[in-house]
Amino acid sequence: MGGAGVVWGCWVWAGRGSAGGWLLYRPPTSRPHSPFKPWQYTYTYYNWPPGYKAQSEEEFRQTQTKVNGLQQSPTSSNYRAVELDNIPLPTTGGHVTAEVKMPSGASDVPLIEDNRDGTVSVRYAPREEGLHELHVKYNSEHVQGSPFKFHVDSISSGYVTAYGTGLVHGITGEPCNFTISTKDAGAGSSTLRGGLSLAVEGSSKAEISCHDNKDGTVSVSYLPTAPGEYKVSVKFAEKHIKGSPYSVKITGEGRKRNQISVGSQSEVSLPGKVTDSDIKSLNASIQAPSGLEEPCFLKKLPNGHLGISFTPREVGEHLVSVKRMGTHIANSPFKITVGEKEVGDASKVKITGKSLSEGKTHTENQFTIDTRDAGYGGLSLSIEGPSKADIQCKDNEDGTLTIGYKPTEPGYYIINLKFADNHVPGSPFTAKVTGEGTNRQTERIKRQREAVPLTEVGSQCRLTFKLPGISPFDLGATVTSPGGVTEAAEIGEVEDGLYGVNFVPKELGVHTVSVKYQEMHIPGSPFQFTVGPLKDGGAHRVHAGGPGLERGEQDMPNEFNVWTREAGAGSLAISVEGPSKAEIDFKDRKDGSCYVSYGVAEQGEYRVGIKFNDKHIPDSPYKVYITPSMGEARKVELAQFPDQGAMPNKPQSLLVCKNGAKGHLDCKFTAPSGQEEDCFTDLLDGDLYSVRFVPKEIGIHYIHIKFNGIHIPGSPFRLRIGKDEADPAAVSVAGKGIESCVSGQKTDFIVDTCNAGAGTLAVTVDGPSKVSMDCTEVEEGYKVRYTPLVAGDYYIAVKYNSYHVVGSPWKVKCTGESHADKGTVQESSSVVVETVEKSKTGEKGHHATIIPRFTSDATKVTSKGLGLKKAHINRQNNFTVNASAAGNNILYVGVYGPKAPCEEVYIKHIGHHNYQIGYVVRERGDYILMVKWGEEHIPGSPFHVQV
């Protein structure tokens, strides 16, 4: 297997998520060198004077009973006022209400203060002791984190008490503070000695710090680094104080993430030579001694032998199965022995550098990772904080890596560092970043989306979208039914720039609606359109698209569409973050789609976030560059554009008219591979330019036309080269792997690309752990296999030529025991394949014939005629069948004789699903006459006929 040499290669990954565990704080001098499982941090004081008291849980319950009716509550002055600051709202405007549910069941109204920065503060003077609930609503809908729970103690209770915002609510990356009071709890000593312990349990590690105020109180601060519900425990003499453990809602406003993965795998040569085409038809998996089976990669080694690449997770004998079309090749399964030094061990990774605990903005903060003694394993690094910090990865070619991250905003950053799917010692790290920020501003709006009424078969369906400034003659739409029947759909302009696709569905299920402009899918297409009840809902079912998510111009409306129809009811939140504050306009079209327009005052890079029920939709947030005002560039227009679908290596030309604009014209084009090429620009006369270029690749080319360095209206323009454009609408996905999975077990699904043309297939799996994944060619397309290592929800995105196929992404629930550490962010695994054109021909073509799904009832078919009872030799015997009330299907008639088949049967449709049937027999005897409507016998069938 080779020694412990490490081969590094970088690729980028992204995602979202959280992890759980107890956090027990130790003083900084005794910080652990390896992660606890579960994480636990505690803070302990010793030798308290005997007068201090903590209530047992039983005493606490008795006190609650007294408070809740058996004993009169003290007056309100006996309680501390509750103050909650910076509760985030969907927007700075709108109607905000708050209500407190008291332990007695009564309701009270607190005071709300608008902070004018997208947050509110709540003030409340309690009148009862015990657990309260605070409901904060915006436009009658709970804000993020609501309802909040808080415990109220009597100030002079005679017990140790705790109070403060940090026991109710907090924001990720910002310290949460609360106070523990020991005043009047006994001896009254200002020096804390003994018995007090604190713990924070939640979705991230939260560093705790304590300060003795020398006045009978202790100030406590902890730093949560992921959103979720946290439990804060305050114990004295190993017993919870009143109200402990406290439930704290941490909201995750404005956190940015960046991730990289660096792969290191073991390579083994297997006996036997292979060709490149052989490898495409083979797939391999490796089974560890524990039974864990994962897909692994095959490659052709320089000596022509078959090489296998995998990540060793266990010591012992592994079995490698190599199969062609499901059958083992010669000598498969192969045996491979993995030694102790080859298994990836996160605890043996060494890290040096201060940048894991502190950093500076606009500076590359570096640290070094040494994996020389840690065996083989992939390294994954994620950084999450107030800005998306750029990550640099340098291989020092000696088994060490130097990592640098450059944040642009100050604040706390959480750094997750995993090796071989497990946290390295001390991970996740919290780094405090200081320095100047970039003064980025964010504006948010939130709107409630109602569920659209169910669509029935035969009803008029409409899907709308806005595309300003286009010619409606270049638009076209098709609808594909669940049965595979594709029909043209009517498309029309509803109002200026707003278009509607209209169709009448003939069956229940998921329909595919393709909308194309100049023979290319518009952003968001192909659309999923469910007729009948929705199969599932949520953020992954929301689509968005439009020019405002690709580019924009300052001081102008930048527009895009959001389609929430398939997601069901929920709250839709739009945010725009960048150098200046945005003005956001929202228009609901009441058909499951809406239209968003935003304007900003300054040029630069902006991030447009779209969330549904507080979760980002696929591909959000979008990075949009806002250009300066067009000025003279607005006058320039495209006078002539080449036809779509031309062949490569043929010169193409277009005409650009300046229309009197003063300045310099600059043109270039970008090929599908990403390569940039200059165009040849020639002045034909005073205002008219000819732009020429030679595309050399098949696929979508982007032509950038700038005037004085600013894009002209509509630039960059899309030009498709080559006739056979891959069609994502023709791709379908099926298999167990998109329905459910079990951690540690490999599962698969088939991506059917027949009749979709050749293109780029990209499959991404986002979830609580990375997955091992491979993709192999099969007859109907490509089989994708993956093995999840941690239980939770995984999202599988399948894109064809950068467009989501219908149904993508799929939400897949994974059950079972975990085989790796869960991170605080979702991890992503991808595979990309350049596909070849597939079609079902010959015998397979028969299977490819799509039979429509019929809706019928055979019990409503009637029949009559002498031919159903008696028949005569050598004469035509007749009867009729009436299926006019039985729905749509096919009529089957068969006559079975005692010696030979019936010589002749004919069926004639005489209109309105009425049929005349005739048959001729040549032998005497008893015959069986079968009449079926589809798969079901009609009433009376099979009939007994005497000849």
C-alpha cells in the first residue's frame, strides 16, 4: 500500500448545518488537547461558606406549586425587570406585537422598542415567579427564535439565582451574557468559594468565561457559534438552581461560510491491465472488516494496471469488489490489508500558529497543519463568521500544509478542521478577529406565502414569470406529463414584460414545464409543476431566476422571479447585502410566484439571499456585481446577432450601433470551458461596428460588449454553438438513493440521460458529513452511488449543463449510527461527468415507448349482443361494447378455442367509446371470450360461448 506519503489536491465545497454536544468549561490553563465526545466544558468554584443554598429539583417543584396558586405571589417590585436586546426582525418596518404567557396561565403585554436597525428590544416587569414564555410576532408570524422562555426569581429568594439576556436569547458569533447572584443566599460573602458549576449544551462548542464582581455576583459570558436551541445549566453543590437548565434560542443572522477540502487517499495496484474505455464500464467498492462498504475510485495507472483509490478507515483485511454491469471481473473480490499507520487518525494531526485563536481583517492569517504521522485521510476546513473569509491552501510538499484565511469584517469566527471525517484536537476553534470592516449594509424583507389551491386534472394551469425587454416571439414552452408525453404549451404576455404559460393537465403527478428563450432555458427552467397534492415542501422546492440574480446597475431596478408554488405555505425572506443599503420591492402574483426588484446607490459586489422558512433555497446566496450607471452605454444597441446553433470553427459576426454615444467599444467572448478570447472589432461607418470572432467549442458562449468599460443593455449575450444542446428537462432521476439511506451503507440512484443529448452532469450531496461517491455509465445513463457516514438530512442536487433537473434537489433522510464526527456546517461532496449521448434503440426502443397513464373504471363498461353467448361456424358473430362512461383506456378482445386459435377478431370504434366487435370460428366446441378495458375485465368477462 505504500508508506504514509500524502498526496494533496484542493477543491472547493460549501454547505450549511450544525452539530450538538455538551460544553463543559475548564479554565484556560487546562484547555484539553483533544475533543471530548461529547464536547464538555465546565467552570467550577470551591469552598463556599455553608450559608449558601441551592434548591433540589423536588424543592423547586414544591416552590412552583406554591407560586402557581397555593401561596400568594410577592409584589412585582420583588422581581428584576427582564430586558431582551437586538431581537432580529424580518424588516425594519411592519407590525410587531409581543405577549408574555405567565406561569399562572394569564397573559401580559411587555414594552417593545424599535432599535431602527432591523431589531427590537423588549422590556418586561414580571409579576409572578416561575417559567414565562415570550411571543414576539411580526405581521402575526413568530420571528426567528420565538417563543422565548425565561425564568423569573424573587430578588430576595434566599437562594442562588441567575438572570440576564444570555439565559433567553442570543445571536451567533456574539457573546451572550448573564449574571449569577448570591446576595441574601446565606453568609453573603463577596468571595465565591466552591460548589458552583456551569455548562452550555447546544449545536456548537461555546467558550465560557466567568468574572467574580466581588459583590456577591458573578458575570458569565459564553460565545455560541451556530444557531439553535441551547441549554445553560447552573448548578450549586451538584444540584440545579431554580430555573436551571435554561432554554436559550440562538439565531443565526448574517453568518458567512467558506470551505475547502484537501484529499489524501491510498492507491493500490490490482493485477490485470485495462484500457480507458474499460474503466468507464467498471465500478468498485471496498468493504472494511466492520462491514462498512463505500464506493471507491478506479483509475488506469502508468503501467497499464488497474489502480484503486480509497480512504483507509480501519485496520485489517478489506475486500475490493470490481464489477462490470453488476458482475465481478476476474479475481474480484480482491483482498487488501490495511496497516495501523495507514488509517487516518485525527488525534495525530499537529497544528501550529496563533491564527486559530486570533486574527486581523484584510490580512492573511496563517497556520500550519502537519499530517505526517496521521495516516491517510481527507482534510476539510470551514470558516464561518461575519464575512466569507477567503481561504488559501499551500502544499509545502513535506507532508505539511499552510492555510491562510482573510476575513473582511471583525468579530468571532468558528473554524472547523476535520481529518478523515473526524475533528482534529481542539476543533472547532474560535478566532477573535479585530481590525477595520468594510461597512457592508444589509436590508431584509419577509413575506408570508400562502399555499396555492390544489390543481386538478382538466383545470386550467398557469405558470408566470417576468422577463422585461425581450421579444415574445422568441419564447416557447412545453409541458411533459408524468407519463412522459410532451406537448407544446400556450405562452402569452399577461402584461408588459410578464408572461404566462397555460396548459390543461390530463393526469395527476409532477409535470415538467420547460420555458425557452431563443431555444435556451430561461433562469429557473425547467420547472416542476405538481397536479394534485404536493409530495413534499420546504426551501429546497423554491426556484429563483432572473437578471437581478446575475448582474445589476446602480440606481436602477434589478429584477428577478421567485417561484414558491411547490414549497407550500411558509415565510419568504429576501436580503441584499453590499456597499450600500438596498430598497427592496416585492410583488405577489397570488399564483405561487412573486417578483422582486431591488435598487442600490453604489456599485460593487452584493449578495442576494433568499430564504424560505429561515433556510436558504438552492444556490442562495447569489453573488451579484452591480455596475456603475450605464451613462453613454445605454444608447448602444445590438443591431444584428448570429443564429443559435451554428457549428464550431466557423466565423460569427454581429453588428453594434453606437447611436451617437461617445466613447470606446470593447468586446470579448467566453467559451464554455471558461477561456476568454478577444473579438475583432471593425468600424463599418460612423456609428456601426462589425464584431467578429471564431468559436471553437460546442456549448453556450457569452459575448461581453462594453462601452467605456460598462456593459451595454443585455450584455453578456448568450450564443449556443452546436445543434445538440443538452436538455435538462429530458433528464429523469430514480432509485432508492433519492428516497432514504442508512449511514455506513452504500446506496444508489440512476440518472437517465436518454434523449437529453451530451452535456455536463454534476451531482452534489450536501449533509451533516461528506459522503464517498462515484458515478459509472450504465445503459440508460449514469449510476451514482454514495455512502453517508452520519445520520441526518441530506440534499442531493442533480444539474445538467448547470440547470437543476426536475425534482432537484431531493431531501433524503438518513438513519443509523454515525461513523464520523458531525460538523457545525453542512459538508458537500460532488462528482462531475462529461456525458455521451444516449438513446434507447432496437429492442430497448420497445421498452422506451411511453404508455400514457389512463384513468378509467372497467365496472362502468356495458356489452350486449348474441355473440356473447352463442356463435356459428364460418359466420361472423357480433356484439357491441359501450365504454362511454368508463374513462380513457384501450379495449382488448380475445377468443380462446378448444383446439385452435380463433381465426379472425375485429374491433371497430363507432364513436364516443362505442365499439362493434366481430369474430369468426372454424371448429365446434366451448370457447372463452375475454373483454378487457385496460388491465381489467368488463362485467361478465370472461364469457362462455357455445359454438
